[in-house]
Amino acid sequence: MIQVYTGNGKGKTTAVLGLALRAAGAGLKVYIAQFLKGKKCSEHNALKKIKNIKIEQFGRGCFVKKVYGKEDLELTKKGLKKTERILSEKAYDVVILDEINIALDFGLLELKEVISLIKNTPKKTELILTGRHAKEEILRIADLVSEIKEVKHPYYKGVRARRGIEL
């Protein structure tokens, strides 16, 4: 099953972390690849305590904006290669590609590479892609698509990300 969480609202990563927790509670093995992220957040502390969830980051210390460099490209490619290997080994029941849609939107990955990865996902593996600006081609082949819509956000009132809530 292929799932996509997209849209301009806050909560895509939070949603899939909840899904990972549910899967782990059911005894499933979960792999999370975070693209464009390299800063450890509070969820990493919790996930380290759950033996059947593994999380890896393929980004620098800050979340990459539209302007990126060679290091960002290399880390993103490394993440894709690692994910391909993880899927081919069939060792995980759930594989989450956090922010892969942004990596595609920024041009750090080729759409054909990601489509190939999706099509080569073992049938018994739940593959979940997150991030804004999901490509139409991915939305068409997904089995489940959730769009997170921003209605209001405290950021626009000057409220910075809070530890344990956004970080």
C-alpha cells in the first residue's frame, strides 16, 4: 500500500510518526528516512527507545530551503539509495520517506527515480511519502492520499517553533 501525506499545513511528519508508533505497537518493523532534515528533534529521543523503529536523516543541520548546495544533493541521493536497499532487503514492514516530496519539488531527486522506487516496493511493505507539493504522478499511483491544509498557524503571529510541539 502506498500512502501520501501532503499539503501546506503543519502535521504531515507528526501524522506519520503516529502511524510508526501504531505499527511498532503491533510488532511491525518501521524504517524512517528523513530527507533534507539533519537536526535532531524531540521525536528522535522517543524513537530511540522503541526497538523496532529505525530513523535516519539525510540532510544538514537545518531544514533545506529552496536554495541548496552540492552537500544537499549528495545527502538526498544517499537517502534514496539507502531506501532502495532497505526496500529490496524486505526487512521492514513500514517504510516512511519523510519530506521526499520536497526533495522532488526542489529538483534534488528525479521523479522517475521515485516512481521506480514506488513501483519496486514489495507488496507487503507499507510505503509512506510526506512533504508539500506531491507530484500528480505520485498522487495517481498512491492508494491513500491525505492533504493537510493550513487554516491558521501561530508562526504568522511571531511564535517560534516550540520544543516538544514542533521540535
